[in-house]
Amino acid sequence: MMINDDFIRMNSEEKNQLQLERLQSTLNRAYRNVPFHKKRFKEMGIDLSQIENLSDIARLPFMERQNISENYPYNLFAVPLRDIVRIHTAPGTTHSPTVSGYTPQDLSNWQSILARALQASDVTAHDILQITLNPGLANWGRDYKNGAEAIEASVIPHTPMSIEKKLMVLRDYKPSVLITTPSSALQLANYVRKNEINTNAFGLKTLILIGEAIAIDDRRSLEQDLHVNAWTHYGLSEVPGPAIAFECDAHEGLHINEDHFLPEIIDPETGKALPEGRFGELVLTTLTTRAFPLIRFKTGDKARIINVPCPCGRTLCRIEWLGDRTDDLINIDGVKVHKKQIQLSIQSLLDLPSDAAKFLIKKRDEKKYIEVWIPVNDAIFSDEIKELEALIQNAEKNLLENIGIPVAIRLKEKSMI
């Protein structure tokens, strides 16, 4: 079943008018229902009736991840809690996670967004999808399942699996589409190559990569090793979800769902808009989200907007996104975590200064993890090796539980850090 989707081919005038109407509605709802937004608009003397053009959005203040953590858990919701039907959490910038909520209408919009992105990747009702993601992206797995079911594709829902189990499913269940992160896909391809597994036994034809950007050489390697066509989707692990932007069959940038998000590219230092075609920080404003409106949210992702017509015929603008950041967030297998949060956890768990640790992104069998180096000192050192090991294991377990990604703690001499 094809989703009726007139917006993707609207001309600029029609598109801008719809975006402006939705922006004005979002701003007024946020002002009425969210004290955080109302307070800031008043402090800046902003009269929302004077937001008459899309360019007027530059007069509004930015939102950052810290603002979400500071308003934990529900203070940024624009609807009563009784209207919320789903609640998501993700690592924040402090001890408090980010919390986002969804109304039934929000979930319906996300289903349409995912259906649109999947159809752009040539997924149809004849396909079988296998979804395999890091536990920290379990919510995204649910979104992709809903989007696939909307176009009547068959779905093997997200379930944590060993690499051997993933291969068994690929071989026996014959999924034609695999949705995963670049790190997990590279790990799978490396295993297939090392063990000389015949991919002709698979029915796989499409690989949808989410959560991280991928280098062009790695992408080509995946396509060659797994005999697939690869597609990239862009989303936010904090809020509100996956496929904010998606590739079409032209593979010349990612189309932003402009009926749901208004994009800007700014200089991360000055906050000023950058000329078209320049790389800067991607800023997003939600246009249809009812429960959790984001107004000029600084994503921390570097990108540039491509406004030239796309060969596919879609009039949605595109972004080029290479995975570079403008902040201190670390992206591990699609899950973003702030260095400050790890520092605070280390400080609490091991009684160390928050700036004592050193962070490294490491790989084991193509799988990324964070290695944390901490100095040996009198507070942490113990003559009992078992006590020391237990202390470290507890810290690693705590970090995994709180940030959703694997962490290995190593004791180092202070001179090495």
C-alpha cells in the first residue's frame, strides 16, 4: 500500500505557506502551555503575532539539550500528562535523562514519516524487514516496525541478538531489508568475510543505516560484502526519533521531512544563519509535534542544506551530513552521550574529580565502545584486587545502564592521562 503523500512534490510557495501556518500554530501552543517557552519569549520581548515569515524564526531563542535535562521530567510537555500515550528517555547532559512524550497524533505522524522514508528506500509490501539495533535505540526499532506495517511490509521486530543469531535469521527467514547501524553492519560484514559465509543463501537486498553517518568507502564495502544497496536515514536519539531525513534513490543527500521539521544551518559560535551551501550546525524546529515541541533545537550535528532540485522529483530540501559534531557528544552505535554525563558518573562512582578521566572511542570486532582511563590514586587503590575489580565492574555496569552503551574502565598512571 502506497501512502498518499502530496507534500513531497509541492512547489516552494505552497510548501512555505504550509510550514508558516504550522510554525505559528506550534509557537502559540508552546507559549500557552509550556512555561519554559513563555518565560523566554517574554524576557526577549517577542510578539508572536509578528512572526509573519519563515525567516522571522531567527528572532527566537535556541533550545539545547541542557534545557531538556533542566526541565526533567515533564516540564516541556505542551499537553496534559493524560494525553501522553508514550514516554521515551535518552541520556542527557547531566544526571537527569531527557524525557519526551507522544500523543496519539504524534505517533500517527511518526508512522507516516517512517513509511515515507521506507518507501523512498524502495521498501514495499512484498518485503520482509529485520530490525537489529543497540538496546539504546529500542524506541527507534518500534518506530520502524510501525512505519513498515503501515505499508504492509512484514517485520521481524527488534530483538537483541548475537551475531550468529542474526545470521541464522538472515539465512532462514530470508528478510530482504536489514535496518541497523553502520557499526553493527560493518561488524556483520566483517564476520561474513572472515568466515567465508556465502551471502547467496540470504535474501537480503536493502540495507538501511541509521544512528550514525558512514564513510563512503565503508558504505561501498558493505554493499560489496553483503550484496545490497545501502541507504542512510538521519534522526535524533534524544528527541523526537528516526528518519527526520532520508535518502532517495538518487543518493545525493538526505531529504528533510519539511512538513514536520523546519531546518536551519547556523554558525555554532555566533548563532547566525550561514549562507546556503555552507556547513554549520543543524537546527530543527518541530512543526507538527503536539506533546513535545522543539523550537530552534541545536542538534550539534554538522550539515549543509542542498536546495537544488533532486533528480528524484521530490521538492523536500536535502542535507549533506557526514557525522561531524559541534559539541562534546560522543556517538556510539547510534546512541549519543555527553562527556559531561560520563564525568559526573565517574565522579560519583569512584570518588574522582569530574575532569580526571580521559575518554577514547575504541573498536573491537568493528563494534565501538568507550574506554575510560582513570588515574590510580589512594582513594581508588586497594590492596585487595577483588575489591578493586568489583569497584570497576560496578562502575561499568552502572554506566551501561545509564547511558546505554558499553564502557570499559582502565586504570592508568597519572602521567598517561
